[in-house]
Amino acid sequence: MEDQASNSSFSHTDFCLHGFPGISQSRQLFAIPIFFIAILILTGNFTMAYVIWTEKTLRLPMYILISLVFYWNISYAMTFMPKFLLGLMFELEQITLAECLTQMFFLYMAGTFSSNLLHLMAVDRYVAIVLPLHYHLIMTEKTLALLLFLSLVRSFLLVSLIVGFASKVQFCGSNIILNFACENMSLLNLGCGDMSGVQAVGLWVRILLTAIDGTFIVISYLRIFYTVMNLVEGKARDKARQTCSAHLLVAVVTYSSGLSSSIIYRMAHVISSDVQNTMSLLNYVIPAAADPIIYGAKMRAIRNSLKKRLCLKKTPTICDFCGCSVQSRKTRP
């Protein structure tokens, strides 16, 4: 191995994903809460997405975008959770460079496209509230499909840039990635030579996403709230305020989690790998677990559709919770 390392052309092609190295003695126990978090994310997001797609009254651009957020949360979790759990429970931590880069691509693809969805939701609400008379002319199915396509292309180009630069790096040092997932910074820490230029690519992509999307979202919702408070009255104001506050809260949770994780990783010289892994894990699981709760609690239409689905279960207890009665259901055609 020393002879290989001394060869300037040598580069590792096989790695070991060893996340949370500080808990090496209790890794199987740690897998238990991770497993239940994964189940919570899958169940919550799938349930909410199913409610939207099976409710005809929710087949509007805003709800389609929300359902896509739920589907991408599932994709986010399934990109790294299975490998993470296998590593914790059975020590199956080996991964090739190609597999690592593939995981990195889909992990970042899910993250950047989720950011784009938040961007599009801000556009949708802006048009609906600031330009209500033109909403149905602007936010057509064709327009929504085009915006989603452009978002996919944008995500693909940004992520391909990060993964492309990472694939050119020579890995001649350790082959142990001190992370549960193949993240850009964790992999580049094993590279040889000056990594500052390659690392800067990932940093600028993060800044680009946060600065452009975040700034647009903030400005859009400030304009929306101004319009709501000055031009809209009564129940319409409350509905608009609740809807927009839900979108804004999801955006705050998503961007704050991502920024915190990025800052922590760039302080690796003073922060332990376990703390970095913890922040990275929270970045993935908090938005994915919180989004169904936020939208379920804040969006009345989604909440009512979910209650209606629960009331289809012919159980008096559930019907009491839903606010309907067994008698009313029996007389329903």
C-alpha cells in the first residue's frame, strides 16, 4: 500500500463510509432511532402526497408543487438511509468511487430540486395574490410543466458541476470517509494536493442557490404579505396568510438546515466528525420530517382532505376526531 501511495498515479476506487466514528461501540443501537426516523419520513410524506393526488379539489399548481416536495423528501431519504442503516447494523460500509459519486449526484439533485420547488411555490403564490386576475392565464399546466423542466435542468447542471469536479480528484491518502453519506466535502477531504479550488465549486453552488432562491423567496413573500394586509379582507386574508406562512416556514427550515450544515463542514479543523455528521443528518431529516407536519397543520384544504380519508375508516373514534358522525356517513350516497 505504501508503494501504491508513493505512486503519483495511484487513486483509491474503493472507500468505507464510516459515519459517526465516535459511537463505534453502540452502532447497532444507534440504528434503531435512525430506522424509525426513516419510517416516519416515508410514512408522513407518502401519506400527504397520496392525499393530494387522490383529492380532485387539490389538483391545482400549488398543491402539485407541494406533493412534489413530499416525493422529493422521500427520494432524499432513500438516497442515503438504506446504505446508512446497513452500515450501522451489519457493518456493510464498503462503497466504490462510482457508487459514491452516484449517491452524491442523486443526494444533491434531490436537495437542489427541492430548493427549486420552494422557488416555484413563491412564484405561484405571488401570481395568485398580487396578480389574481391573471393567475389562470399565467399558471397553466403547460407553464407549470415548463417551469418544472427548467428546474430539473438547472439542478442537473449545478449538481453535475459538483460531481464532475469531484470525479477528477486523486484520492491517494485514506479511503475512510468519515460520514454516513457521500457528501462533497467529506470525499474531497481524502483528496491529494490543493483542494481549495474544487471545494470552492461546492461552496459557490450553495451560495448561488441560497442567495438567488432565498432572496427571491423573501422578496416575493414580503410583497405577498403587503398585498394581503392591504388589499385582502376577512376569510380570504386569513387563508392567504396561513398558506403563505406554511410555504415560508418550510423555506426557512430547509435553508437554515442546509446553511448550518455547510458552515459546520467548513469548520472541520475545530469541530469533530460526529458533530459534522449530526448537523448533516439533521439537514436531511428535519425538513423531510417537518414538511408533512407543517403543511398538514397550516393548509386547511390538505388537513380537511386528510380528515376525510380518516373518516372513511368506519371507526367512531376516528370520526369523532374528524368531526363527522357515523350516521352522516351512512346516509352519504
